[in-house]
Amino acid sequence: MMLRKVVIAGAALGAVAAFAVVSQPVQAGGCVVASAKARGVVEAGANKRSHDKLTRHINHWAHKNGLKSVHVGYAQTSCSKGPVFVCTVSAKACP
């Protein structure tokens, strides 16, 4: 009877430990796709502003995950004209 209780308690403790190990947050080892959007009266100004926002966004992501350096891939930019230019830029950042 006592042995049965010990076995059940050990199994329960093992299940809790396994759940705790599996539910840990994923380390910052993966890549992220970052994007930024900016407006401007002139297309060149909106383009520069969107690239600056993207850089700030990537730097914030790297700092938040404790990364010293990241590799940023090619940044794609698309701009559209309305009353003002709206430029969107996106890039892939990896540790």
C-alpha cells in the first residue's frame, strides 16, 4: 500500500516536472520579420523615415532578447501615393 502511494507520487511529480520543462519560453534563437510604415510629403523622406523606424524596431527586438548583434536581410520597400506618400519596409532579422 505504501509502495503504491510512493509510485503514484513519483509519477505525478515526474509529470509536473515534464510539463514545466516543456512550457518554458522559446529562447531568442529564431528569426523575426520586422516591418515599419511611415508617411511623408516627399517619397524620399517617407522612405528614409520608414527605414529609420525599421532600424529602431529591430534594435528594440535585439535588446529585448539580449542579443549583442543581429543579421538583417534585404529590406523590401514599397511606397504608395495618396495625399501623402506612405512607405512600408520589411526585413528579416536573425541573431
